[in-house]
Amino acid sequence: MIFIPVVIGSTIDTRSGFETKNPILASGAFGLESDTQYYKIGDGETRWNDIVGYNGNLVTDGGGGDTPK
């Protein structure tokens, strides 16, 4: 079976949606969890679940590595 990764641009989804779909964000693309306000920035290669930590939170500006509570 041939695996073709799906690369998406900046997007908004729920935490559960991102974890289920496990997309690859395009390099520099912004992925925002609408229910937690945490976001990650893609590198064009790494799947959502494999990106270590978050880049921050739009509400608290928590900084990298924070985990939604």
C-alpha cells in the first residue's frame, strides 16, 4: 500500500478533530484548536499528534509546550 500524506494549510478544528484526523500542516501553517485555543505550527512533514507541545494559547499566551487543561 502506498501512503500519501495529506498536507493542509492553516485551519481551525476541535482538539478531538485534530487528534482524529491527525493532519500534516503545511510548513508555517497554523492549526488552532477552537475549543482550547491552543495552537501548533506545522513543518510540512510532521503529523499533528507527533508535533511535540503547543506553540501557545491565544487566550493566555501560555507559550510552547503547554497542555490544555
